[in-house]
Amino acid sequence: MEVEVEVEAEAVLTGERRLTSTAYLVYVALDETGHPTPVPSLQVVSDDERRRAKEAERRRAERLARREVPHHGAPAAEDITGTSRGDPLLRPG
């Protein structure tokens, strides 16, 4: 599951807000043994939901592709935890 987070700064005196950053947090459902497990698919209905789902799938594909190629001599993501299952930074342990 991917969740979009937007961070805003607010001027205390005027109440004016501005977007300072956007992040996408990825959550992985784990079974009782700590391994990734499937969850029901999100049902998208509106055009906006379909657009956002398509964008999320593109980000996921890019993220998975980056895991395959070490960056500047760093170990591939699966080497960090010794496994290629799930998102390694979110695994317990």
C-alpha cells in the first residue's frame, strides 16, 4: 500500500500555508512469520483514483527497478537484509 503525505508550512501571523514537500510511504502487509502477504486490491472508481493508481504503479515499477541495480557501489536493496522478499527497509528485524 502506498500513502501520499504532503507537508505544509504555515505562517503563524497570516495563516498562509504552502506545500513544502510530498512523500510516498510504502507499507507492506506481513503475515505472522514476518513475510509479505497479499491483501485485497484497492477498488478504484473515479477517473482521479484511476490516474493515481496508475501513477502509483509507475512509482512501484521504478522502485523495484532501482532495487536491482546497486547505486555508486552500494549493495542492492535485497543485500541489506539478506532477502529479496518485500521492501527490505520495512521488514522487521
